[in-house]
Amino acid sequence: MKSLMLGITLALAAGQAAAAQTEFYGTDKPFASNAIYFVMTDRFVNGDPSNDHRDQGGAHHTFDIPVQGPNGETDNIGYLGGDFKGVLDNAKYIRGMGFGAVWITPIVDNPDEAFTGGDQVTWGASLADRGKAGYHGYWGVNFYKLDEHLPSKDLDFAQFTNKMRAQGLKTVLDIVANHGSPAFGMPKAQPQFGQIFDRDGKLIADHQNLRPDQLDPVRNPLHRFYHSYEDLAQLSNNDDENPAVLDYFVGAYQQWIDQGADAFRIDTISHMSTDFWRQFSARIRAKHPGFFMFGEAFDYSPDNIGQYTWERNGGISLLDFPLRQRVAEVFEHPHSDYARIAERLYLRNGPYANPYELVTFYDNHDMARLNATDDGFIDANNWLFTARGIPAIYYGSEVGFMRGRSEHQGNRNYFGQKSIDAAPRSKIYQQLKRIAQLREKLPALQRGLMLPVRIEGDQAVFYRVYQKGASHQVALVLLNKGDAAADIEVSSYLQAGEWRAALGGASVVVAEGGSLKARVGAHDAQVYVLDAVAVRTDLVAELTRLMVEKGHPVAR
């Protein structure tokens, strides 16, 4: 053993000098170190019943509006009481799973009544809003004002973000710019709907319950904030070519950054022009250099959405919808082919400025939750927390909450303190915590280059390599989503050295030109780590290629 280790040491020393200055990393963005836990704030935990406003709305009340489904099932389109205190009270729960950031739904003021226009919400309905309240936060009427359902005494937004940071959690704020509240189709105009107010509470835009084609922006100043054509349901459609619209939203969201927002998730980014986002991004980052933002372009075509990530269009990252499509396909169907996911990684000359900065996920509030078995969830989490990208998990998915359900079928149902207290008994939770905490410990899994070896069938084998400054780490990831344990042997690009088993077990000493053999349990992962500079010739060559070609040619 001593002679073997001496040989390894000499081999490493020979290549060390040449490789020491080489940098290999997927991204150097600090935010990428954080896994994200996404909460729909109103549906997480009611930490302070005093801010529920249960009598709000009069005849069009806003609290607890159930939608009946089959077999006694219910959905709800009213407020249910979740608030900042409910999130903060459970910060240790979130942090303890291995998350470094919490994405919360929009915090701005929403209408004080339930909407009376549009199509009636029924079980399983889509883009139907009649009878719904703005519990979700996406119907902003004053983007400078905090919604009254969220804060508590001594817990406004600035205090919330400060106390979350004290618990080791960053705050990702969900923001909207392309639309406000439902703006037309009401039998009788309702207060606030289709209206926008400035920071002083002055009315600056009003749809006046008119269809978009009835607006008169030339003669009526209150119509100039809006496009005169429809976009989503009955929502107002903000005019991204109007400089006043840009000024309004830059000012509003600068305010929330000043109060502690650490990053933005941008709703419906593809509904406004890249020119708008280029200007928005430049003005935000002029005051806050490097501020991390990722957008929602609900489109499974990478060619359509990649442009938003390019520097010339604002350099805003994205939720990785194209990858999500394949992740759901593979993990919802046992024994499907891992290669279907590999096709959407785009690690070389792909459509994105940097694929490592995309936020990866398998479900959220706007689509059906992952419809998988417990093992399917475990396999999906093992993938998300070891492969490229920044993983985001929707609240409750750590226990398979409301699996397979879409909006108005329970997707956004109330989670509650009892569910959180019971979560540690879930097999999904236990394995998520295991793999998420591992990612939290390993820079290679957070921000390293991804070098696939074999991703097919029930197995995925790949390297993650992070080599920057004083950090140098090579992680070998072995995933098995099969129903039986698998013996996996790797020799490709395998550098000599002592590889430690990061998830438990004995270290493996690999000789020059040798291989690593490991048994990976059913629906399990093994990760081996070499804390050394990459020196093996073919490994360095392939990493160099990945480093040079990791972005879109136009974006470079």
C-alpha cells in the first residue's frame, strides 16, 4: 500500500505545476451554492392568526373559499393564513434539510375582494379566476406596499429577511412586471381590480373594467400603463415599451432589495421583451452588482427561452423547463431511460449563457405536482442535488404532498404545522435531507463542471469538478434508480488517488490507470470525492473543452 500511495503522490506532483493554475467550474456565482425551498406563503403555515383578515371582502369575501371535488376532496381559492411568521417559525426545518434559500411568492398588495369576472373556478379548471382571491400574491395593485396578510408585529419584510439570514437562509422574492390584477370582465367594476397605485398611494393606472381593445391610451392617461390587447386571462397587460412602466417596477423592486431580498424569481419573463429585461437588469445591478435573478418562461423549447439568459438581453437565468419536462417523464415512470434527461443538459454550446446557473425542478404551483412513487421522488432528488443547476423543491414535495395534483385539484393546498412536524418520518424527506446536505458540503456539486460518463437506463454516472482559487475537488456521482442494487465500475477519466465515500463507507484507493468499483443500492446514490487538482491528461482535456464551450456561442 505504501508503494502504491508513493506512486500516486509522485504522479500527482508531476502534473500539479501544470494544472495548478487551470480553473474548472460551472459557475462562480455565489448564489449557486444554495438549494432553494419554494413556499407559497399563504399555504405554508399560519404563524399569526391576527393578520388573517377573515372578514375582508364583504359580499366577495376573501378568506377560506373551498372548491369541492370528488370523494370529499377540496381545493381552496381564498386566503388560508400563511404568513412571514409561519415561514420564520420553520426556518430551522427548512435549513435543516440542507436548503440555503427560501423562495416566497409575491409580497405586494393585492385586491381586498374576490374577483367576480372571468370563468367560474371549478375542480380542475385552468385559467379560471371567478371567485378567487389574491392569496397567491400575483395580482399586484401597489407594488410598493406590503400585503397586509403577511407581516406581524415587529416582523415586516425587512425584519423577516434579516431574521431569515440569522437562521442561515437567503430570501428569493417572486416578482411580477408584465401584469397586475384581473382588469376586466366584471359585472360591475370592483375596487382595486385593474388599478395600479404608486408608492404614495396615488392612482396611476386604471383599466376601468374595459376590455383591452376598448382602452384609449392616447386620450386617457390612466390607460397608458397597459397594452391594448389581451394576454393572460383577464389580467392587465403592462406596456413594456412605456418608460414609465420600467421606472415604476425598477423603483418598486429596488425598494424590496433594500429591505433584504437576496435574489429575484421573475414571473412570466417571456411576456415582456428582452429589451425591457436588459434595461431592468442593468438598472438593478448598477446598484447591486451581481444580483441573481431567474425567470419563468413556461416553455419546454430551449431554443425559445435561452435568449433571456444572454448578456445582451439582461443576463437573467431561468427555471429549467426543458429539463423539467424530461425529469418528470423519467421519474414518474419506473425503468424509463436516464438518457432522456441527458439530452436536455446542454453542457456544450447549448442555448443558454450558462446551464449551470439554471434553476432545476420537477414541479411547482403552476403545474401538476410530480406524480411519482416515494422511490420516484427519491430518485428525482438524487438527480437534482448532484447534477448541474440550482435545485428548487416546492413546499410539501419533501413528503410527496398532493402528488400528481394540478391547480384547483389541491396543488396549492394548505400544508400546515402538523405536516411539517410529521415530515421527518417520511422516506422521501429522509433521503432528500441526506442528498441536500451532501450538496451543501461539496463545492463540486454546487458549482462544478459536469462531465458525463454514462447516463442511460437506470444508471447515471458523471463527474462534477470544481477547481478555482484554493478549492479543488472532483466528485464522482453514481446514481441507481433501479429496483435492485447495482455494481458499477468506472475507469473513464478516473484519476489516481484516494477517493473518499461522501455518503458513508470505505474510501477507495485508485492506482494509475485503475478503476473504481462500487455497489449502489436500489434507488440510491454514491458519491466519491477526490480533494485534489485534476491532472489526468484526458480528464483535463475534457474539462478544458467543457469550460470553453459551456455557454451559447452567441452569448459568449
